Amino acid sequence: MKVSVQSKKGLQTTLSIIVDKAEIKKKLDLRLSELQNKIDLKGFRKGKVPPLVIKNQFGKAVYGEVIDIILKESTTKAIQDKKLKVAGQPKIDLKAFGEGKDLNFEIKLDLLPEVKLQNYEKFNAKEFSIKVDKKELDERLKNLSKEHKNFKDKKDNEKSVIGDQITFDYEATIDGKDFEGSKGKGVTIELGKDLFLKNFDKQLIGVKKNDKKIVKAFLPQNHPKKELANKETVFSCIIKNIKFQSENKLDDEFAKKLGTKDLVDLTQKIKDQITSQYSLALNSITKQEILDQMENVYKIEIPKNLIENEVKTFSNKKDFKPSDKEIKAATKRIKLGIILNEYGEQNNIKVSEEEIRNEIQKQVKSMPGQEKLVLDYYQKNPSATQHLQSSIYEEKIINMIKSKIKINKKELSVKEAELMLSKFNDANRDKTSTDVKKKETKTVKTKKISKK
């Protein structure tokens, strides 16, 4: 195979490739030999069809198949031998071919620009930490106390009010008749939440333990039994117990109910959660600061075909015309992706299968009750795993850069952090995050400290 540079202009290069006819014949004969064991023709035993007969009957198809393979293999080898970084698919232009002839073709390539990495001293960034004061911790503990309500029995003669928890048995009828599911025992509701049936709760306000109460309500429109949907129902209720909300005492016992050792341990976990929550968000500001500096420092030409393909992601419409703003955003994403890739390659940054598995497990643990859904998503969508790999790859590159540039550390209160994040989000509301490779973004949900 002979390869030569036919033309070179900017990021576009055309290579001329000639594959010797002897090499083509060799591959053609090999393919005919392979087919000899597979083809079954009338008048011949299977596996005994002469190659010449196969060639006479299937010659054109076999030749086309072999040429297609040679085009792909030759193109790949030429790119590798010339050490070219290609942007997008090569365009093949056949010049001369035919059985008994050399194969002559050209490949037109869009190349990635050469990136000469700058000295790390040219970059700097701010890194933020969170100072959690006692007032903030006390507020979080108070909210946690309200979230995990504590109910205590009311006296037998005390009436129910909004916020009380009522336990009751009932027998229900529609038009005086029983129906499937018309009886219930030990049903517990919190008055005011209206979670049982609409307007049910308010009819139980003012009852006492052991009272009998008739409640009328309509069954929901989406009732599984269509014939019962939206039917007025009469409930004969017997009040078994009433409890009132009692304020939790913030002590070791309360902390243990939430699965922690004691109040000190619970307080530390809340502090760690606040720190982690804001640190993750503030890291986005540090990252954006680094990326913005890179965009300004590096002056590189971007392949037009990459911009065109990226712009297409804005819309599926055939006649879609992107705005200047959309073109600029697409160009920025590609430019930063190319730069970050160069950092990754020159620093030999890789993403292992174990790292991908660990990240998936983190997502599984952050979504209790939906573990199977998360695992199924990644198993059934290989592209999702690729997106995840790209995300990890980019994060490793950014962390490597942060370890080498000048970092100015700054401590923020929770209020200062919220204000900074609010301004950052407003400024970046219309921007799309930059990835080394196109990926989906995900929202990281912070876990609540809950009762185990």
C-alpha cells in the first residue's frame, strides 16, 4: 500500500492511497476459499464447489465485499501510520478500481487542531470551603425534629384537631350496599393532610376516642374498579385512638431513632452533609473558572464539521437554523473538549472499569427503592455508560489540572455560598456544560438523614 499527501489546507487533508492488485487478488482468493466451505450449489457436494465456479456466479459480489474491507482497513492504517487525529468520518473518493487493477482512492479528512499545552503557571482558580456555624446546625436539627414527628396518646375525653393522628376502623357502603374493599381496620391518618380521600379528614375533627362517626366522601376518579369511580360513599367509623404531635427532644434518644450513635454523631453527620452538598456545587464554579481561562488562553481552529454536527443537537428539524449564540456555545464546547482531551492524553489519564462500576454504585445508593431501575438503565443503554465514562474522564482531568495550578482557598458561610451559587446559576442558566465527549448531565441529589 502506498500513501501520499495529495493536499493539505488548514485542518483539511487529502491522502492518496494505492493498493497493489496483487494484494487485492490475495484477499480475493482467500475470501473465495472461505466461501468454498459455506456455499451449497446444485451438482456439487457441500464444501467441494470449485473456487472458479464460485467466482463465475458470485464474482462481482465477492469483489465488492473484498474492496469494501480493503477500503476500511487501508483508511485506518493510513491514518495510524501518518499519526493523524481525525475529526469525524473520512470521505472516500474512488479513482480507479476493477478486477486485475490496482485500487486507487483518496480520503478527505478533517483533522483536529494541534494543541500545545501551556505552562500551568498561566492558570489559577479559587477553591471554596464551607464554614458551618452553630446557628445553621441548630436550624437543621430543628427542621429534622419537625420532619420526624413524634405522636403521643391523647386522653380519652380530648377531641381531635388538625395535625392529630387518628386510628380508626370503618365499614363503607355505596347506595346502602357493601363493595369490595369496603371494610378497613387500624387505618391511621394525619388530620389536615387529606391523603385518605378528599374532604375526609375535616369530618373527623372534633371526635374523641371510641366515638362513632359517619363520614361521607367520594371515591377517586382513578379507582381500580371503574364502576366505583367517583361514587359517593358512606363510611361508618369507630375511632380507636387519637394522638397529638409532641415536639421531639433533641437528645441522644432522638439521634438513635435516626440511626446515629448519639446527638454529637448526628450533629457531625449533618455538618458533613452540608459541607459535601455545597462543596459539590461550589466545585462547579472552580471548574468553570478554569475552563473560561483555557478558552481565552488557547487559540485554536475548530473543524467546521464538528461544529455543524454539534449544532444539530439543538434541534431535530431539517430546516433548523442555529442562532449565533448557539453556534458560539457549540464552538466553545468542542474547543474545550479538544483541549481537555489533550491534557488527558499527555498525562495518560484513563478511566477503569472499576471506576465506572463504583460511580454506578454511588448512584444506586443515592436512590433507595430504585436500585434495580438504575442498574437496568445502564445495562440496557450502553451509551449511558459511555456518557458516564466521559464524565469521570473529564473530572479526573480537571482534578489533575487543579493539583498543578495556583489555588486560592476561600472559606464561605452557608449564606455566602448560597448567594454565590445563585449568581453563578443565573449567569449560566442558558449555557450548556462542556464535556470532553458529549454526555448527559445528571442531578446529584443529597440524601436526607432518615430513620433506619
